[in-house]
Amino acid sequence: MSKNLYPIHYLEVLKEIEKGEKSFTELREITKLDRNKLWRALTRLQLDGLIQKVGEGRNEKYRVTEKGREYLKQLKELVMT
């Protein structure tokens, strides 16, 4: 499991993206985070390899990587034990 501990809203963003690719605007509407908080969360999650950007411009979306799926799986196992 990653050694990074994330604020709860980072995990909320990651869980939403796991449900399917989402744009910045969609994530903002779902999570109700302000632009700066959401941007920081997306940037950190990308730098850590848990999500990636796909598409360009208005078609830009975020998707969970295999590393991100594994992180969420391990996190769920920790919570369930």
C-alpha cells in the first residue's frame, strides 16, 4: 500500500473516479469541493500515479489507474478488518 496518507476529500475524489471517468466539472458537482481543493487533490493523485488524465480540452477526464485500484482495494481491506 502507498505510504501516502491522503485527506478524506482526496479519497472521495478517487472513489468517484473509480466509478467511471469524470471531468473536472463533474467531480466538482459531485464532491462540492472548491476549485483549488479539487485541483490539489487531482494533482496529488496524478503525481502518485493513482489517476491519469485522458483526452484534451473540453474532453479531458480522469480515470483510475491500476495502482489506484490496488490502493482502494487495500484501503477497503484495512477498513473491513
